[in-house]
Amino acid sequence: MLNIPQIYLDEMIAHAIREYPLEACGLIAGTGDRVDGFYKTHNDAASARIYTVNPLDYLKADRDAEARGTSIIGVMHSHTHSEAYPSPTDVAQAPDPNWHYILVSLKHKDPILRSFSIVEGNIVEESVVRVNC
């Protein structure tokens, strides 16, 4: 289960829509299963099919999260024309088995947000609980 304040859910979806037709990406910070921050990052791949988090954006987010007493606990990215489910590329590039992998699909009229854990190629969906700040 991943607990996300509504403000960060809204920011993730807005970021995905703003970056369309390219994939958007960002980092989530928090403690355990609680999201306490969202950092929009630049997609260095500049692609509608893949994403690469800008290294400087990652460093800034990591330092800011640490200064706030949290850490980077996952990544968010959008799928512009496919479902909110990790692609084979997403699975191959999943950097940390402890991270949460949030996907925002823009395939349908209304964006769909889902979260997953990816451990040694195994994908498990986790429930997203919207919480008030």
C-alpha cells in the first residue's frame, strides 16, 4: 500500500498532461509507504516511449528530500498511449527493489494512476491510498 496526499497525486497527473506527447517523469520522496514530496524531473530521453530522469534533477531532489528528513522512495512516469502497467523496458530499468513505481496512463479520457513494486522482474501492484495532508 502506498499512501499519497491528494496534492501530490494532482501534481503527478498535471505533470504527465503538461509533458504530453512525451513521457513525463518525476521522483517521489517519503518514508516507508508514505509519500511526503513529489519532484518533477526532466525526461532526458525526450521520448513518447521511454524516460530517463535527468541526473542533476535527481541529485537536487535527493538532497532536498534528505534535508527534509525523508528519502527518494520511488519514481513516477507517464505512458502516453498505453495502460498504466510497467513495460518490459520499465522492468529492465527498475533501479531499486525497495522503490515504488508509479505510472500515469494518458491512454483514456481520464488519466489513470497506479503503483507497483518491481523486484527481480516480478511486478506486483500495490494499492494507492489517497490521504489528506
